[in-house]
Amino acid sequence: DAIVLGTRTRFVYANPASVRLLGYASVEEVIRIPLRQHIHPDDLPVARGIVRELLATGGTKEVARIRLFRKDGLVVHVDLRPIAIEWGGEPALLGIGRDLSERRRVQAQLIRADRLAAMGTLAAGVAHEINNPLAYLMLNLQYLMRELPRFDGNAARLEVLLERLAEAEHGARRVSTIVGDLRTLARA
């Protein structure tokens, strides 16, 4: 975790983790820059309120989520635990910050993995739904391909062939319905 010690306006100390978090080469580089320049402008009012309250009352504050600017201009999201202390006879704040970038990256990976798993489950279900009517469609077509060359004009035999043709058509319609349902799902 990043650990910084500061007064109302500037850093007094920054550990190596905070130097890395902010993208600087040395502690001296971090300390030289006014504290407000590290904080995202939208989070400055919250940060100022925390500083005022803790310097006035002492103690500790709930974890605050703030955005900090790195040296390269990128924004880093940090959970900051501020604690009021005394440093050199004057009030100061100790801040312990945890970089949320890695957590967010891992969460994004988990979300992607979850989506892929859901897509895999959906694909398996769709494949099963399509495979059943497709199987009897294929079996009936194979039967017809084998029996039609042998057809001798017998009316009873014609009835059997037409039944098989109707079953094949039913299978094709079922596959078509499933595909239509998938299109509806994709639009939603």
C-alpha cells in the first residue's frame, strides 16, 4: 500500500509504493509537488473536507475513494484511509492508499470470463436445441435419398415417403424457429 505523510498543503514523506503509484522516480519528486496537484479536480472538495475535519478533530476517517493523477497524466483510483497524527509538533495526516487499478483489471477479467462462460453455456444449449430437429431432418432426407430411386409407383409406398418428407420439413421449420428466436435475443 502507498503510505504518505503530509501537512495541510504538502507531502512530508512518501514510501516507495506511493512513488510507484504516482509514477515518479523518487520520493523527492513526489514531495516537491503540492498535494492538490496530485488530486483529481472533481475530488478536491472531498479531499479538502477530509483534511479540514481531521486536522480539527483528530482521529481517523472512513476509507475515501479518490482519483489521483500520475506523473504521466493518467488517473489512478485509490481507496484512501486518512489518519490524523502529529508530526514535528504540528497536526499532520497519514494516508494509507490502496491502488484499485489491479482490482478493477481483475474484476474486468472476471466479468469477461463470466460472459464467455455464459456464452459457452448458451452455445451448448442452442447446439442441443438445433441438433435434435436437425438429426431427424437428416435421417429423413437420407431415407428419402435411399428410397426414392426404388420407388415403383405404389400408392402405399408413396404415402410413407410423403410422411418422411413432412417430418423433414417439420425439422427444418423447428431449426428455423430456433434461429428466429436467437435473432430476437440478439436484438434485445
